[in-house]
Amino acid sequence: MASSSSSSPLPRRAGGGRDGVHLKERGLSPLRSRGIRSLPDVCPKEPTGEGRGLHNGPSVVAEHDRWTVYSSKVNLPAALNDPRLAKRESDFFTKTWGLDFTEMEVMPSFHLPNISREHFGPYSQEMTQRERIHERCKTICPNKDDVDAVSSITTNHDKSRAELEQVPKIFMRPEFALEDPATFNTVLPWSHFHGAGGKSRDVASSKLLQEKLSHYLDVVEVSIARQISLRSEAFFHAMSSQHELQDRLQETQQAVAVLRSRTAAMDRVMCQGPLRALRIALTRNNCVKLHNKLKLMAAVHQTQPTVQLLLSTSEFVGALELIATTKEVLQQELQGIHSFRHLGSQLCELEKLIDKMMVEDFSMYARSDLNRNLKEEPQVLEKVHKPNADSQKERLESLVFGLLRQRKLDFLDIYSDEMIAAAKAIVYQCVAERVVHIEEIDTEVIFKLADQMRLMTFPQWFELLENIFESFLLFLQRIKDTLDVIRNVVLQVLSSSHKNRLLAETSSAPMDVSQGPVALQGEAELAYLTHEGLFISDALNEAQQQQQESGVAGQDQRSAAGSRFQQNRTEAAAEGDSSSGISEVSAGREHSFISGENPMPTEMELNRIINNLQELLYVASDVSHDRCVKVLTARAKDGSLERLSSAEFVSLSQAVEGFVRDTEDLCGRRSVSLRGALQSQANRFVNRFHEERKTKLSLLLDNERWKQADVPAEFQDLVNSIADGKISLPERKVSGTEDRKPADFLLVNGQKYAVVGTVLLLIRIFLEYCQCVNDIPSIATDMLTRLSDLLKHFNSRSCQLVLGAGALQVVGLKTITTKNLALASRCLQLVVHYIPIIRAHFETKLQPKQFSVLRHFDHIMKDYNDHIAEISAKLVAIMDSLFEKFLSKYEVKAPMPSACFRNICKQMAKMHEAIFELLPEEQTQMLFLRINACFKMHLKRQLARLGVSNDGGPQHGLVVVDVAFYTENILALKSLERLDLNMAEIWEQKR
């Protein structure tokens, strides 16, 4: 046991000693060492705020029985020095006094000085030398008493050990127990009691055993007494310490009693009231939570009627949001409530029913929207402003929001089917409305639309087609407006999804600790809205007041679901009371999408819907074109479109091109079906157009007598317009052309062209081809091919009639004269003049990849030039045959000029007279140069045969006279005055 301060006081320096000897002070009072301190007998737990921690149990500080030392529950030294523990536990106080116990640093007393190592410095220096001397003295001269004491102790110890060795070892064993039969038999053997000597011997043995055991007892007692005598000083010291400890315990008991009385007073005055207030506040909070839970249950109970109210106004998004929030509340806030065990399955069935209702409603909306009157109601269906409403009711937006929320992403297929059906109805309605005003068509006899359209005249059918085009343009405009509304909704959802992702990334950052719990508590309090009509602002104010009064910073995380549920249900109830609820439901719908708490489609799916919307608009354009193709092919089935005039087909082509252009501007893509059908009809029209004009040209050529025709003023104007760059048929003039007389020649760029009537009509025909290309650019290649075929036909047929002398049998001409040949050549030259102009015109109408077809004009140019050259050769050949005929009979003899030369000059004059007015001067001169060359060749040959040479003889003189006559007559012809005949070539050159 630890000794007290009285048994082992610290040495203190005596005040009166001159050598500074330190002596012990005896009899120091323990009361003046330090003030009375005590440990509490129990460790009360602080209240944690839970209801179970505040109950009427035994008081922590009230005194029930008189406390004694035996009532102590904690022996602190024993607890801290428990030998059974492997190591000292560091959380002793925490385990015993509760989780709220914290070790605190004990503040030093202001009444005690701060003792440091420097205070012991003088004492240590003074005692170090004395201790060294003392140790040296003990080594040199030990104390006699100590030596005697040691020797006596050693002797006694050896003696006691010898005596103790006489005692059997069995008595020294720790497991010694007489209850054990083996131990009992060893200590008291039965042989001493049942010997052969009889009773007297047994008595002696028993006495001997008793004496032996008594001796063992005496040895042990003597040894114990010796040990006690050796430790008597320590024993008496312990007894004195025990008395001192009892005195201190008594004083401590008195101090604890005073402390308990004071603590009881403090508990009565300061603790019981606040604890009661905390208990009442906790009870109130529990009651508030219970009340809010009951209100939430009441609101959940009204879910199904509220959903029915929302569905009656087609507010599908609000109904779905209310169902989702109610299901979330049932899973989080109201889980396990028996009365709501079937509500979850009922809400699921109701949600499936809403899905079917939305699909049917969207199909009905699409059908009614697309089948409305196109001209009277061009706006989107049910986009109507209601009185006393903050925003406009948009049925389509509500449907699209609901379908997107339920991930019914195939609603565009429904709209596509309705769109195709509506397109068919548009054609039927337009035809029916038009047929009603036509008396010639009996609808009771002719039922089919195609048959009815074929019975119409072209103006009637064309008016019907324009009406169909106009209806389809309005139809496409309506579809585009509707798809724009859907696209805006999808873009809004896509934007909110993007915002949700940004908010999620932002919310993942750490919150401000000082503001987070307060804000969450406010949100939790805001969640519970009453069904009597408490608005959000009132709930927010009440939550803030409760925050300020209670000061409790905490929240239930599941209360957010209750907040959304109460908000949706309150908004729906407000909508049922007044029309202003529309804006509140819309606000709730926007909040539900922005909050990102619903399973909305992903961004990839939303982008796919946007692409599908554009594709759907393309499909609408294609469907409209396909229906128009049906109308076009139904009319063309009997070939009526092929029999149209050029003006009618051009008007049809312009109408179709205008419709295709308008739909392309409206939908953003070119549809090819209607354009392809028009191209097919255009090909048939081109074939008929070309066959008609080719037949007409053939008839004109077969009836052409190849005489110069007068040129009417309208053809001269036509040629002038071509010279001005206008490659088209001029408009017919009402008056002014009858007063102008026809001209003899056609003036083209200042040159005179003598032409036949067929060529004039040919010019008009190829202008009709050019006009067709202007009106229908898509048939440019076909028209070019047909026009080249027409020009080839004119060239080949004219060659057969003139050069081939076919006109003799066809027209009945007696002969093909030089005038006919020259006129045909001039006509061909006129066509050759216009071929490059036509080529340049067609080049502007063709695509660069189609320029290869222009090579047809190059081939035609070559054919025409070859034909012109053949006619020129034919004229030369005619004169060549005359020269050969006349000069073969030529004789050099008087009179001069000879008859041969007179006949030749006469034929030359006739030739000149025939071609002079038809061919230009240059061509006439070139032609006569070639004729003169032939004349010189034949004359040279004849002179060689006659043997006449330029030797200056008589025959030479006669030939010179004839040649001079010939030269004089040729140069006397008009435009041949400067012709170089070079008659010296008729003579053979002398070698």
C-alpha cells in the first residue's frame, strides 16, 4: 500500500541549523497539503436530444441513502492498475462516463507557484558532494548494527528454512484441499487406524499423528511469527497509514455530501426546467412531424381525384408528374403504411392508361389538325388565348411533353401515318369540289377520280391541278408549323437536360458548411404544404420562422419528394378552382424537366428525334409530290397530255416547276418524283412535238418548187429579234404588220438572203424548239437531239430534191435549173448562219456535264458545208459540160468571133443572170473563177489538138480574137469587172 505524507515526508532545510542539515518534520497535518478533491461516484450521460434519453429515471444527483465508503462504485487506483489488462486502456473515462466526455486540460492554480528545475538547483549542488562523501564512508566503514542485523537475519533464515523443510511438501501445494480423497488419505493414512495391534495401538497411532501435525503447525506458526517480527515496522507503519486514510475518507465524505447538496440545488434550480423545455420541444417536433405526415397522407389520398382532374384538361405532364411524385413519396415518406399498400399498383395502372390516352389523343390531334380547312385556319390547332389566363393553352406542347416524359418516341410514326391519309384526302376533296361545278361530268355514273379528271378539259384540269398545288403548299406549311412546335419542345427538353448536367457537376462541389444545413432545413420545412391551400411563399415564411425559433440545423433528405408532391397537387387543385391553374401546372412541368428528376430521353435520343422531325418534313414533301404524280399520270393515261399544244404544256411545266420550287424552299429538299413524272411527260411531249414539226417540214419540202419567195414582215422581225439576241418567238402584234409589204430578200446582219418559203418556216420551227427549252429547261438535251435530227432531215431531204433531182417527180419540175441550185445553196447558207447561234443558246441551258451533246451541231455544220460545196461543184459541172460540148467542135477559122465563142458567152451570161441576184458578189466571183478555169482547160486541150500555138501565125491571131471576145463579154458582166481571167494559161509553155 502506498504510504501517506506523514509516514514519508520530504526533507526540509531546518531554519536554525548553521551547517544546513536537513531534518524530517514529524506530525505534519495532512489537511494542509492540498484542498479536498473527490471523484464522482457515477458518470451521468448528457441528454442527446432523443426522446428515450429524457425519462423519469433515478436522479443523478439526488441522495437516496446515506453514503458510506462501501457505497463507492469506482476504485480509481484499482481500475487504473488492473493487472488483468494487457495494457492500460486509454479510453477508460470515455467508456465509463459516456461518449460526450472529452479530456480537458486542467488549468493550473493561481495560488501555487510554478515550480521548475531551477528551484532545485542549489539543493542538488549542495547534496551532490555530501552524497559522494557518504557513499565513500559506507564503503570504507560499514555500520555495525547493519552487519549484526544482516548476520542474524541470515542465521534465522537458515534455521527457519531447515524447520520448514520438515513439513511435508503436500501442505505447501497451492492445490492442497482435504476434500480431495487422495490428499486426505496422504495426510491421514488409514494404516494408523486399522492396524493389527488392536484398539490400544490405534489410540497410540492417533496420538502420534496428532502430535506430528501439531509440530508441523508450531513450525509454521513460528515461521510466520518470525516473518511478522521481521516486518513489524512496516506493519505498524501500514496501520498508522490506515488510520490516516480513514480520517481523510471521513473528510472526503463530508465534502461529497456538501457537493451533493449543492448539486441537488443546482439541478432543482437550473436543470429541471431547461430539461423539461427540451423534452417539450422534442415532443412538439414529433407532433409536427406526425401532423405533416398525416397531411401528406391526406394529400396522397387525393392523388387519384387530382389526376382525373388533370386528365380532364389534357394536362398529361402534370398528371404524370403527380403520379411519379406520389410513387416516390410512397416509397420514401410513407413506406410500410398499410392503408396505401395497393396505391402503388393502382398508380402504375393509371400511368399505363395515361400512356394509351396520350397516344390516342395525339393521333386524334394529328387527324383533326391535318384535316382542317387549309385556307381558313392556317395556324396550329388549339393555339387559343383563354381569358383570365397568364399563358396560352398549348395542347400540342402538353402532348409532346407527356410523350417525351414517358419515352414514347414513336409518336412521329403516328403523325406520319395521319399525314399520308390526309394527303390522299386533299386530292379527293379538291377533285370533288371541282367536279361539282362541271355539269358535263355525272358523278353518279363515273365514280373513279381518274375517270372524272380525264373527262375535264385541259383548262378545267389545269385549274384543278393549280388548286391541288396550292392546297399541298398550305398542307406542308401547316405540317412545318406543327413540327416546329414539336422541335421547340424537344429543344427545350434538350436545353434543360444540358442545364441539369451542369447543375450536377456544380452540386458535386463541396457545400458551405455554415449555410448548407440551414438551407436544407428550409427546404425540408418547405416540403410540407397543407391541402387547405397553403402557398409556397407562406410555407417558406413559416419554415424561416421555425428555423429562427428552434435553431435546429438538420433535415430529412426524403422530404424533397413530399415537396414536389405537395406542389404538384396544390397546383392541380388550383387549376380545378380557376383557369389560372394552367400557368402553375406549366410552371410545374418546366420545373420537372429542369430539375432532371424524371427519366427523360437521353441527349442522343433527343437529337435523333430532331433529325426525324426534319426527315418527316422531307417525307411530307415527297408524299405531296407523289399524290400530285398520281393526278398527273391519271390525266396522262389516255395520252391527253401528249396532245397538248406547246403553250399548254409550257404552262403545265411552269406550274409544276413553281410547285417544286416552292416545296423546296419550304421543306429544304428537292423532291424528284413530280419532276421525274413531268420529265416523262415532257419526253412524250417532245416526241410528239418533234414528230409534228418534222412531218410539217417534210410536207413543206415535198411541196417546195424551189423558187424565190417573198419575205413577210413578221419573218423579217423574227430575224431582227434573233440578231438582237432574243432567241425566242416574238409576241404576236395585233396591228401594224398588215400595212408592210413583203420584201424580196431576207436581211440578216446586212446581207441579203434569197430564200424559199420552207426555210422561213424552218427558222420559225427551230425558234419554237428554243422557246420550248426556255420554258422547260429540263428537256434541253431531248430538244437538242430532236432539233439536230430536224436539221439533218432538212439537209438530207433538200439534197435529195435538188441535187438528186427528186423534185422532178415529187413536185413535177421540168428540170433543176442553176437558179434552183443557187437558191438551195443560199438557203443552206442561211441555216448554217443560225446553227452557231442555236448552239450557243442550248449551251446556256445545259449542265456542264451535258456539253458533250453539243457535238451534234458540229457534225451538222460539216454536213451543211459539204452540201453547199456540192451545189457549187454542181454549178461548175454544168458549165464544164457545156464547155466540153462547144469547144470539142471549135475550129480556128473566120469569121471571128466564132460561133462557138458566141454560144459560150451566151451561156455564161445566162449563168450570171441566174445566180447574180441569189448569191453574194464574193461567191459569184469565186464561182466564175472556177468556171473560167474549166473553160481554159478545155480550150487549151482543144488548141493542143488543133496544133495551134502562140507563134504569131494566122491561127494564133484568130484565137486571140476569140479570146478577146470572151474576155470582153465576161468582164462586161456585173460584179465581174475586176475578175482576173489570166487567159495566157491557154497556151502551152515553150520549153
